[in-house]
Amino acid sequence: MRQDHLITATQLSRADIEAVLDRAAEIDADPAGMADRYPGTVLGLCFFEPSTRTKMSFETAIKRLGGATTDMGTVESSSVKKGESLADTVRVVEGYADALVLRHPSEGAAKMAAEFVDVPVINAGDGAGHHPSQTLLDLYTIRDNVGLDDLSIGIMGDLKYGRTVHSLADALTNFDVRQHFISPESLQLPRSVRFDLHNAGAQLREHTELEDVLPELDVLYVTRIQRERFPDETEYEKVAGEYRIDAETLEAADDDLAVMHPLPRVDEIDPDVDSLPQATYFEQSHNGVPVRMALLDSLLSEVDQ
């Protein structure tokens, strides 16, 4: 993958995706073999929003590659609290790190930050925009469970504000996949995302009821309602808890269905699903480490050349 930065999933061709996934599979089989790959390399973590899986898996990934992290910390404990601009923050952190991982509440923040630094920037989520490294681990999980072609994939929940949805939908246009989007009417895909998917040749259908499509799905990708993105709390309350998956729901599904979720979940998936063979969301979370090791290896190896 010959990229200076990873900002959106639209940058990735099928060849790029498969190269990262193949490398991740090699790493997953022998993670100790990468222990001295990047000694002395420092990864800068700039998280302007909360994170558990993304932040910890990137930190684990660089450490397993022999490197280390430097962490901006919370917004409240940083100079951002004093009014420092994003441009200044990333330029400062660039002086301490060989690559940056940025999460920010504003869509387009990662693209803007990449214009101010000469080290690789990885977008770890920009508002309701994109989250491309999550997409790579999602694709790795899908491939490991059901392959990546001739599939029906249902994506359910907050399709308006869900950045993991936007990234995954874009990336899936590289494969022979039928995409089914299930959401309340108020949380359907933004028109701009739908337009881009149509232009990319996506096979897509929109639904308001899971029951209409569940029996034909190979993958059900569930997302939480993005409460923090809603401009009005009353609008959130109207749709909160509208969709919920439990063991009874899945009785109508194929036995080989893979149920995924980028996490954290709130009440979209009942804990009684956790023990079912269809549940793959904790496996999905685990896959963040080898996939992000592979991604860092790809970007950092380009820097070294």
C-alpha cells in the first residue's frame, strides 16, 4: 500500500486491502516475529474524543513492533484546553513522533492535519466522517468468517452519523457484495454517501425492518445510535433502543451468519447473543492489533524507503 496517510477508506483499492489483510494474517500467526521490526519508532496518539479499542490496539500494535507511544492525553489535560489549534497541536507532536494517530470530533480534521505534517497520519475517526483502520479490521473479520465475495451484508443502526458504516460501505465496493442498510428513516445514509456508493457501483438496498432481509444475510453489522453526534437530545430519544438483537431474533438467521459490532455496544445486542456461534464482535475487537500492526508496518516501511 503506497500511501503517505490513511484518511478515508476511499483511498484503498482491493489490492491495498488484500495486502494489509494478508500481512495481518501472517502477523496473527506469529506476532513475536515482529518484535524488533521498528525499534526506537514512536507513534503519537492524539485523541480529542474518548476511545478504548482504537487507542489501546494502536498502542499495543506499535509496542509489538518494537516501538513506543507518546500520548497527548485528554483534551482537558492538554494545551487544547488553552485554545491551541489542531494545526499547532499536530505540528508539535510531529516533533516527537514518527507517525500520528488522530481522533477528532470534526469531520475533515484528519485531512486538514495531514496538510501540516510530514509524518504519516492515520485517521482514527473524524466526527461522522470515516474510520478506515476500523474498516480494515472489519474486513479482516469478515474474510476470516465468510470470505469477501458473493456476500449479502446487512449494516444496521445509525447510518447517518456512524463513521464506521461510511468507511465500511465505501471499502465494500471493491468486492462482490450486496449491501443492505437497515435504519429508522431519520438515520438513513446521508445523501452524499449514497451518491458516492452509487457512483462506485455498489449494490445497495435500504430497509427499515431487519426481518425483511435477515434470512438472506451472511453478515449483520450492528452499530449503536451515536448519541454524541445528535444536535438535539430529544431527537436521540426518539430512536434510542429502536433496534435490538437477541437470541430469539437470530432464530430467523442463517446458522453461519456473522454478527459484528465495532463496539462499544449500549443495548443493540443482548448479552445472550455473546455465547452464540454467530457472535464475532469480540473476535473483531481482537483483530484490531494484528491489522493495525500490518497497517503501521505498511506506512512506516514507506517512510524508511
